[in-house]
Amino acid sequence: MPSHSPAAPALNAGRRNLSIAAVVASTFGVGIAYGVGYPLTALTFERWGAPAWLTGLVGSAPALAIFLLLPFFPRLVARLGAVPSMALGCVLVAGGFLLMPLFPSPEAWLVLRFLMGAGLALPWLVGETWINTLADDSNRGRMIALYSMALFGGFALGPVLLGWTGTEGWAPFLAGAGGILLAVLPLVAAASLAPDMPAHPSTGVAGALRLAPVAMVAALVGGALEMTNFSMLPVWATGAGVAQADALLLLTAFMLGGIALQLGVGWVADRLSAQRAAAASGLALAALVATLPLWPQGWPLLLAVFVVGGLTGGLYTLGLTAIGQTVRAQDLAVANAAFLIAYQAGAMVGPALGGVAMEVWAPHGLVAVMAAAALLGAVAIAAMRGDRGD
């Protein structure tokens, strides 16, 4: 079994909890930047009359930046340290938000959104490594659940902020920049409590894919299902006869479930191990998604989608927990980078497959392909050898 001794300063329980609280609070601001940036870009391009392919290209720029640059970031983080790396990323994102209204063109925004994706990758990578370094196997699942709730809670708040500010003028850009700069404050306050970032991993990011295969499958399937639901769930619902307003409510229920149920998922992981919990979650998710067309409209369907959101978000939580349970301390940063790359790969592929499936079988091809992905992921995870690094 790997050694999980943290690469961190000696902290008593109280200071360790303060350190974890700081990175969780910071992650909420990172989530706000995500939640503001994506819809703000899409709605602005729609107002400009840009073609859909260009809107999609610019929308994918942050994910592409994360996918391409993450393999190089563990070394950068080890050189700079946890807090400077996260602060650098936050400043890049804030600068991008403030430059967007000064350069109102699709070409400029393509470059800016790519740079902002690079900036977002730093606090995302360091935050996950920070949590896994300080948590132990008695509470790891619940600590990571709090982290996931903060990240996706901020993501969900982003569109709400845009509803208050609108998408024109400086207000929405200031909201995005303010959210990401707020992420810096708890980091500065907790600088003395930050763990040392692993400086001498035993492998690179490509090799890290093999260190925690459970985590990588959970990330791939979770990213695919999460972004497919964000992109296509309302489209499926309206095609199935649900009114447009109620279809949007389903998306809200999905997001709320992804936030509210994470502590329960983490609690299970702390008792069963992340591998067993992920396999069980995948099976339950496959069954529930496959039966979505059978649920009556109204509260029953909303409740079902709420649980789907919780189980889908749970794959992210359980994947991170699996890394902490199976990967040695010196390899946490590269393993977390590989995890995020797998998540982004799923996020880029999932919506495209869902769209093709709906063309083949409208509208229920979407739920068929999502159920199949969850089932295949669950079977793959259950078949892997080793639990808690055995």
C-alpha cells in the first residue's frame, strides 16, 4: 500500500482544518469564474450574431487550454509553491475578464478565453492536491466533498450573478473578476498553512494515468455525463414533451443535486472506499438515467434528475478520493493533473456523442448513451484490482 504521509508542514488538527477551510473557500471563487465566463461568452456571441461554430470554438477554448497545459503545470507548481501558483492563476483569470470588454471581438476573446483557461487550471490543480495532501483516509471523502460542493456551488452561482448584472457593460466582467480575486484572500490568510507541493514525482502525467485507474475512469465518465447534462438535458426534456420553463428547472435540479448530495457520497467513500462507492454509484446512475423517460413530469422527474446530478457529481468526488487513497504523496500533483485531463476529455467528447445519439433516436438517444456510459464506467471500475491501494 502506498504511503500517504503528507508533503506538508506539521499541523495540529485545528490548523489542518483551517488550511482545508481556506482552500475550500478559495475554490468557491474559482467556481464563480467558471460559472460567469461560459454563459457570458455564449450570450455575448449570440448578441454579436456570431455563427454557432465560432461560439462553440471559443466556448471550448478554456477546456482546450486545461487539456494541453496541465501536463506541464505540476513542475511549475512545485517550483512556485501552492499559494503563489494559485494566486498567479487567479490574476490571469481576473486580467482576462477585465480585458474582454476592451477587446470586443471574437478573435480577441478566443485568445483571452484560452489564457483564462490556463489561469483556471492552476488553482484547480493546486486546490485538489492541497486537499488530498492534508486529508487522511478517515475523512478524505467528506473533505473532498466539501471541496466539490464549493467548486460546483460557485459554478451554479455564476449564471445567477449574470441575471443580476446583465451581459452588457462592465458589471458582468467585474463580477467574474471579483469572484476570482476573492479566491485569493483566504489563500493569503492561510499561506503559512499551505502544504508543500510535491517536487519529485516518480512519473509524469502520462504515467500517472496508471497510478489511479479508478480515478481516471470516474473522471472520464463524470466529465462526459456532467457536461452532456449541462448542454443537452433541457433539449432532451423539451423533445420529450416537457415545457421549456420546466425543462430549465430540470437543469437547476441537476445542479442542486450535484451540490447537495456530495457529503453523503463522501461519507460512503470514507466507509466503503472510493472504488466500491464509485462502482455502486455508476450502476445506480445507469439505472436511473435509463428510466428517466418513464418518470412522470413535475416533482417525480425533478427528484429523479436531482439524484442523477448528485450521483454524477459524486463521480468527481469519488475520483479525487480514490487518488488520495491510492497515490503516494510525491505523485499527488501529477495524478491530479491526469485526473483533470481525463475529466476535460470526457467533457469535450460527451456532449458531441449525446448530440449524435439524439439524431439517431430522438429524443431518447441521449439517455441511452448516458446510461451506457455510466454502466460501462461502473463495470470497468468494479473489475479493477485493488482497493485503498492494496
